[in-house]
Amino acid sequence: MTKLILVKYAPEIFLKGLNRGKFEKKLKDNIKSVLIGLEYEFVEDQGRWFIYSEQMERIIEKVKNVFGIMEVCIVTRVEANMEDIEKQALLDLSESSFKTFKIQTNRANKNFPLKSLEVSRKVGSYILQNNDEVTVDVHNPECIVNVEIRKMAYIYAKRIKAVGGLPYGMNGSTMLMLSGGIDSPVAGYMMARRGVELHAVYYHSHPYTSERAKDKVKQLTNILKEYTGKLTLYVVPFTEIQMQIIEKCREDELTIIMRRFMMRLACRLAEKFGINSVTTGESIGQVASQTMEGLVVSDDVADRPVFRPLVAMDKVDIMDVSRKIETYETSILPYEDCCTIFVPKHPKTKPRLVEIIKSESVLDIEALVEKAILEMEIYK
Ligand code: ATP
Ligand code: MG
């Protein structure tokens, strides 16, 4: 009898057809890379993944945050015979404080003499005979005792919900515009959870935004890195662009023109590093610049898909995710960001594309973009 961790991946991966093998391989690699430095053994039995380790708690903490994992369970492995299965199921249930239960059997090993339902029935009555404090409730049990019959048999009553999503790195890549705020780290997390590889860009307006504001973004990058493994942060100097806009453009158009520059820079970097798309933390209607018209006018300069995973989320729900992924405390540190310093009193909420193009035509857009990229800093 051995204790193991059963690792179950998201059902979506089963539906991948011919690509399923690739998703499984990526997921296995991702699990292995979060377990570097720990002692463990990875075991497979008829398509099920198990981890054996003396450091069970630490392994579970790591594995449950790997994107693509749906659930982890602590299982006991016994010989595939009814006697051992019944004893272990009784033990698992008796160790818990639950009073109603049901047995759920999955028989992958078709050579096993009893069918799933028969196994469940036999194990159930064995438990009832040996523990008079519990009763069966097939519809709404407090505890489900699972019996999986493969080459060996695996019994478990305890399941731990994991992060879900899809294996990181399986679904292309995106350049996340990462500010120091609450929203953009959440947007990045949501993309990463769907398997999209993240890269991050921060526009820094030195000396209007301090070194501390930049450190905060680095810190947020480090938190996101806990989920993604590697993560590169590009810090692009933004002051000159903002100064030029302030000097040469209409005050009520500052924000939208600035946002178009941010978009151009993100796309240019994406092009340079072979990244498929751009992601922002915008949410419709949240602030004056995040109107439908505003988003349309910023997207006009994008040469690739722009994703806004928070677009239909309420701020309170975004904050909940941000607490859950532990970026919140860092995000609320009170350092200025470049957009709060240069906010017009009455920003245009319904910018018109033709007018904006005309207004910004006084700027040497290409030169400004090129120079900013030339002077960027890279943190790996
Ligand atoms: P956040 O909480 O992510 O800062 P926000 O609600 O403050 O968002 P805005 O300031 O309008 O909204 O920014 C909208 C989006 O633009 C951000 O979510 C982020 O993706 C991007 N962004 C804004 N400022 C910067 C910056 N200095 N560097 C990189 N991206 C930025
Ligand atoms: Mg912000």
C-alpha cells in the first residue's frame, strides 16, 4: 500500500483529438519544471498520472497551480483485488468525519472480473457492515469514495481543486501591456491560464514616474512569473513621446493619441520578437479612455489581434481575481503611473478616427517609435 498524488488534467485536453499527445507532453514538461529541486517519481498507469514523493504537501502546492491541471487527489495504491480495495475504502471513509457516502468506480482494466457497478455495490456493503455510523446516499453524499481499477487499484476520498486552464505555451504568445495597476496583471494571468505564452511591456515616463513605479512593475512581473516560468519585461521609455504629444496636440486628445502610441510600440515589439498578439487590461466603460470608440481608435494602429480579457468584467470581480493571484497588494502601492500624470481635464470619450489621425500627423511617429524601442531596457 502506497500513498500517491493523482494528477487529473482538464477535460478539454481529452477533446484535442490528434493533438492530445502534444498537450499532454507540454503539460508533463510544465509539471516537471515546477518540481525542479524536489524529490519525486512520476508514475503512469493506463493513462493516469501519479506522483510519488516523501514531500507530498509541497508537491501538491506546486502542481495545483500548473495551468491545465483540474484536480489533484491523494490516493492509496493497493493490489487490484476486492479484499484490498474494500479494506482501503473503509479506512478512507472512517478517517473522514463524513456520515453519508457513495462509491464511484472507474474500471479501466477490463480484465478485472467485476464490472464497475458491481464493485461499487460490494465495496459499499462492506463499508456498511463494518462501520455503523455511515449510510449510503447516492444522490447527495457528503463523501465520494473513488475506486479506480487499472493495473493496480487506487482509492481516494480527498480531492483538491486545481487551477484549470490549458498547458502554458500551447496557444501562441502575447505581448501584455503591463502597467502598475490592478487590471493588467489579471489580464495577463487570464491569457496565461489559457495556455498563451506571456511577454510584458511597461512604458516608463522617467522622471515623471519614479524608479519605484518601475520596481513595482518588475515585482508584478515576478509574481506573474510564478505561474508562467520564464517572463521577459521590456521597459520602453515613454517621456519623449508624451512631451511631444503635449506640446503639439490638442489637450482633449492627449490620452487617445498616447494610447495609440502604446499600441504601436507593443505591436512593434511583438513583430521584433515573433509574438502573435497584444493584450491589455482594458474593460469597457471603466474610465474615459475605455469607451468603445476609444478602443476602436487605438486598435486602428494594431497590426495583429488585440485581446482584452477583462472587457466584460466588473471592477470588483477583477479585484477578486487579483487577490487570488496575489498581485493585488503590489498593484495598490500608491506610485504614480504615466497616464495619471498626463490626464487631460476633459478627455474625448468619443474620438473620431479621421480627426485623431489628422491631429497626430504633426508628429514624427515613426522616429518616435523607433527611438523608444532603441532605448528600451530588457529584464529577463
Ligand atoms: P491597469 O489597472 O492595468 O493599470 P487601468 O484601469 O489603470 O489599468 P488605463 O490606465 O487606462 O487603465 O490603462 C489601460 C491599459 O493600458 C492597462 O490595463 C494596460 O494594459 C495598458 N497600460 C496603461 N499604462 C501602461 C503603462 N505605463 N505601461 C504598459 N501598459 C500600460
Ligand atoms: Mg493604470
